[in-house]
Amino acid sequence: LRQQLTKLGYDAPVAVVSGAQALQSIEASRPDLVLMNINIEGPLDGIATAARIPPEYHIPVISLTAYSEDETLKRASATSPYGYLLKPISERELYAMLQVTLARNYAESTLRIADGRLREARKIEAIGQIAGGVAHQFNNILAIICGNLELLSDQANDDPVAGRLLQEAFSASVRGEKLTQQLLAFSRQQPLQPGTVSVNDFISG
């Protein structure tokens, strides 16, 4: 089988005889594909070994067997192999199975990546919606604060300390308004307007 794989242009760097060795090799090399003989040495047969390959590795397994008893195939099916090859295996069958398996695994890998990106995009969209809602509520609160500050400023013309405190409160409310604009921009409800800032002035403020 290894000679056949080499002849077909595939790299078959590892060949082992037991389930324990197979699991160690898979952990170490993370191959693109595993050809798993059902009858192998040791306490783990090929079916039990395939079942112990971590599913997050997404390594396709092709089961090899000289027998096709229903019970054996039923056990093997529980491990979700990509296919079966009955021995003796012709080169044509081997090549076709490898090509189909690798193509299917590549397609599934591409789909997983796309699905992951879609989930991230949906998370960002949800965060944006929350940010937009918070910004609107915050604007309502700022409107009350600013309105009351204006009323107080009319009564504090002769009190320099109160005037200074009110000015600081006004400045803070303006910063709060800018923050809500940034939140709305993040939620895509308003266009982004990037600009330059003076870091020294920003820190001093």
C-alpha cells in the first residue's frame, strides 16, 4: 500500500502497526488523511483507534478491510469514516478514493472557515446594535444633564466657583456627546469621521 501511494505521487511518511502508535503519529504529524486497517495489532482495533482521533483535528479516515461483515461495517460507520476500501485494493480504487476524500475534506475545511467568519460578523453586528441602543439612551440622559446645567448657569453668574464647576460639567457633557457619536458610528448608524488629534491636549483635558 505504501508503494502504491508513492507511485501515485502521495507522501506516506508514517506506517505503524498498532492503534497506540497510530494515535501518537497522528498527534505528532497531523496528517492530511489516515488509511486505517480495521484489523491491527494491540488492544485497539482500527475502528476503536479512529474513534479516539480528536474530532477537532478534522482528519479524514478511510477504513481498510478484507471483510465486509455487516457488524464490522456498522461499528466502523459509528466513527464516521470518509469511506471504505476492500482489500486487495486496486490502484484505480485507491486513487479515486484519495482524490474524493481530500477534495471533500478541503471543501469542508473551507466551509468551516467561512462559517466561523460569518459567526464573527454576526457577533460584531449584534454588538453594533447594542452600541447604537446604548448611544441613544445615553443621548437622552445627556439632554437632561445639559438642560439642567443651562438652567443652573443662569443662576450662577455672580459665583465664579460655581461657574467654573458648571463649565467643567458642560465640557464633560460635550465629551459624552462625542462618545455617543462614536458609538453610533460603530453601529453603522452614522458615517465614520476619522481625524487627527493632539495627544498632549487630549491627555491634559
